[in-house]
Amino acid sequence: MYNFPWMPLQSSAPGPVPRRNWRCIGLWLVAVTMAYNLLEGIVALWAGLRAGSIALIGFGLDSYIECAAATALFWRLTVEARGAKHEAIEHSERVVQRFVGGTFLALTLYVVIQASWMLLGQEAARESLIGMVLAGVSLLVMPLVAWGKLYAARNIGSSALRAEAKETLACSYLSLTLLLGLVANAVAGWWWADPLAALLMVPWLIKEGLEGLRAGEC
């Protein structure tokens, strides 16, 4: 079709999303993670203390581990958003990778201690409707947030954001094990389902933690 001089040329396909926009998307997703985990931690600790559930209390503490990692990542993305030099961005990237690697290992320690306590003491995750609802909501929300952060990390080239997104996926898995444990105990009396499933993810958590620490030293 002929374009008159006063008519703007129209592109047949939209162009790629600019890096700046993906950085804003990453910031928004990390902020959502921080806010959600703060609320999740409060509800989980309250429900855990009310029901006397070690699993729920541990889940609440894990929410704050994830919140700490998200806060560090928010700082990293803010450094780049302010237009810092490449060296400053690289430095913040290494610092956050080491921090996220450390939180992975802290999460590993939490999983091992909690699961071992429950298995050795045969401590069941008690029935808690609020806990089941909380775990179900987290299982729906967190994988979507993690997927968005992984996609943003690929587009802005941030290994730190990718590592933090994997931690969000790990916490999604903990939501699944918590939900299965609460439901299995309430329906079938399978008290061991929750700690056993949680222990299965320990090798992956250690691997990601050590990789984060090594990457931060490079």
C-alpha cells in the first residue's frame, strides 16, 4: 500500500521489548515477592502457633528467607535503574549472587532440621484449614512470579535475578510439600509425607547455593 508523505509508516510486527522495560518488570516482580512473603510469613507463623504445627512455623520462617533474597535483588536492579556504571552493576550482581547462594544454604538448613525433627519425633503437621489455603494460594501464585522473573532475567542478562527466581521456585515446592503434608495427615494420617517430600529437594538446594557462592566470587 502506498504511504503518503503525511502518513506515518506502520510496522507489520511489534518490536522487541526494550531492556529498560524488562528491568522495570523485574523490579515489579521482585517487589511483589517481597510484599507477598511478608504477608505469607505473618499468616503462616500465626496459623502455625495456633495449630502447634512445626511445618507451618518453618514455612513462615522460610518466607522471610525468601523476602531477604528479594530485598537484595531489588537493590541490585535499583542500582542499574539509576544508571550506574557497568563496574558498579557487576559488583552489585556478584554481591547479590553470593547473598542468594547463602540464602539457598540457609533454606537447606531449615529443611533438614525441620524434616529431621518431624521424622525422628514423629511430629505430624496438625490439621489447619488456614495453612492448607495459604499453601494452595502460594502454589498458584509463586510459580507464575518465578516464571516472570526468569524471563526478565534472560532479557536483561542478570544471573542474580535468575538465581532468586529459582529460589522462588524452591519455595513453591515447599508450598506443595506443606499442602500435601497437611492434607495427607488430615485425610489419611500420613504424618511422614511432608518431611520426606521436603528432604527430596535438599540436593538441588545445595547445588544452587554453592553455584551462587562460586558465581559471586568470579
